[in-house]
Amino acid sequence: MPRDHRLDFGIHIGYRRENDLGLTGTAVAAACQVTQSRYSDWERSKSLPKTEQQVRALAQALQFDPDWLVTLWSKTKADVDKKGPAKVTSAYAVTSGEGRDYSDEYTR
């Protein structure tokens, strides 16, 4: 059975932002010229960037190889298009730039 890539994009960008770079979602969103809410949706696998240009801006902000992130985005997008959006069962905490902690719950 082929691997399901629907959560891969969000997991990678969230881990990189928080654990490798220590950036806020607000800072990454600003670097990508999108709202913090839109970036948060990407990270939580609720949606994906709509254009390759957005993915390349995100790669620059998160210090990823742009071609690698575009490939990951393409695989994730293909699985979402084929199977529908992923639904996550566990809570995922997102910390804003103001230090408040937000949790959002999803169903699988």
C-alpha cells in the first residue's frame, strides 16, 4: 500500500519552525506574506499553500531546500486531492507570538 502523505507537509514545517528554528508562526507567516491564520492552517494540515511561489517563500523562511519542499508539497497535495483532507484525532497546540497557547482538536 502506498504511503499516505496528507499530514507530511504540516508536520515538517511545524517541526522545523518550532524545534529547529524557534520561530513563531506569526514570524513565518509574515515572511510568507500570508496571515497567521493561513500559516497555522498549513501547519495543522487543514490546508496547503495554493501556489509553488508560496511554498518557495516558506522554504526560504524555514531554511529548507526549496526543491525538496516543493516535492513534499506536491506529494501531499496529490494525496489530499485523491483522498480528501487529513483529519487528526489528537490535540495540537499552537503558540502565538504573544505567548498564549491555543489548542485545536481534530477528528480522524
